[in-house]
Amino acid sequence: MWAFRQGVCLLFFLVISLHAACSSIPAEINPPRVNLVNFALKEVTLFEQRYDVQLRIANPNDADLGIKGMRFVIELNDKEFANGMSGAKVTVPRFGAELINVDVFTGLGSMLNQLQDIGRSGVSKMRYRLRGTAFIESPSNWKLPFDEKGEIDFNAVSRSSEPSSAQP
């Protein structure tokens, strides 16, 4: 009989604990929007390239979002290109955005595949996809996935970098 009472008490304690834990997670929390802002080559070795990537993390929620790290993959033209992670802590204000810089790594094979595709097709546009997980510490501890897509138009980039010819 004593074992039965202990079992009932333990079950009651677990149910109460789970209820308390679930109530601390907001009912509706949206994942952050994570976009590429800048992508610069930092270091090249024979088998690996390192890039400095700047990301904009936007918070679509009505509460500050404390991020304690993230892990992600960058795809170019539907092929995995590079991966990165960051343990940087950042608090993104409600309905606001923050910029972070992260190191991203790619191997020789990934780089050669991309260069081969560009050379073969002479692309003027490149699709990218940034997908991963943000590790949230506030308002509670959990993971939020993100998945963003975009396009880089090399023609627009080259036009914006040309000096404008102003007539006197």
C-alpha cells in the first residue's frame, strides 16, 4: 500500500511539474527571420575556406527574444555550400532586429562545385537558402528552427558598384 501511495504522489508531482513547465512557454512564439546581409572571404587554405558572414536576425514577436546561439547551413542554387554556428548571445528587441557576425566554413569540393556551375551556366542570379536552429534562452529555453530563401542578382550588384557619371 505504501508503494502505491508513493507512485500516486510521484505521478501527481510529475503532472504538476509538466503543467508548470508548459505554462512558461509562450502560446504563440514565431521563429526569428534570419537573412544574409554580407558574405566576405576571410581565409583560404587548400581544403577549406572561411567566410565572415553578417546575419540580420529579426524578431516578429511581441516580446524580446534572447538568443544564446545558432547553427545553420547555407545552400547556393539548391546545393549545400557552407555551414556555420555561433555561440554569441544577442537579445533581439520585440519587433526589432540585430546584426551578428559569424564564421562560416566550406570545403574544397563545395567551392569547386559552385564555381563549376557558375562557369558552365554563366548565371547572373544565384538562389540562396539559409536554414538552421536558433537556441533561445528567454523568455524560456528551447530551439526555434528558421528557413529563409533569397536571390542574389549579380547584374544589380555590378551596376550599383559602378561609379555614376555625373554631368556638370
